[in-house]
Amino acid sequence: MYGTIARVKVKRDSVATLVALGKEWDELERMRAKGYIGWEILWQDAGEGRACFITRFATKDDYWKNARSPEQDAFFQTFRACLEEDPEWLDGTFNQWDTPFGMMPAWTESAKS
């Protein structure tokens, strides 16, 4: 699984718009976005409006194909208008670590053998 965690600060007067935008994306874009698995939000206890969006796709290629699409760019422009500043993006591979199926990250020597 591949995706991103976006750390954001939502404008106080844009929370309802942001929630509606998520529902709209789910209704209109979910089927277009090949490999899309899910999208979650974590509202941080510390700091009003602070949140992390967690988005997962089946593969890195699926993720980047969606991220670079005109449809996603249009969505992002509306999403960005709800934020105080640009998101901090943390792109990478999602992996379980609390099960026997946990794997070493690709950049380690253990993963290369």
C-alpha cells in the first residue's frame, strides 16, 4: 500500500466545507481513482484546526497517477482554500509492523536480501 499523510491546519470557518468536500470526492471521484483504498482524518487534540489526512492507494503508481490527474488538481485547489497554509506531505509505503506480516522498509539492507 502506498499513500500520504498530509498535516494541515484547517481554517475555523472552513471545517463544514472541508467535510462536505470529502463527501463530494467520495461520491464523484472514488470510482475514477484506480487503486484507491481509503481516506481518513485525524483531528489532533493539540491545536484547534490541526489535522492529518491519511490517504491510501493499492500501489505507488496508482497514487501518483491520481495525484497528477487534472481532476485531483481541481479538487486540491478547493481543498487548499480551506487551509491556513500548504499541507506538509509525508508520502510513502504503508506497512503493518505489529503482525508477523510486517516487513522491513525498502531502503534497509535487510529488505535487499
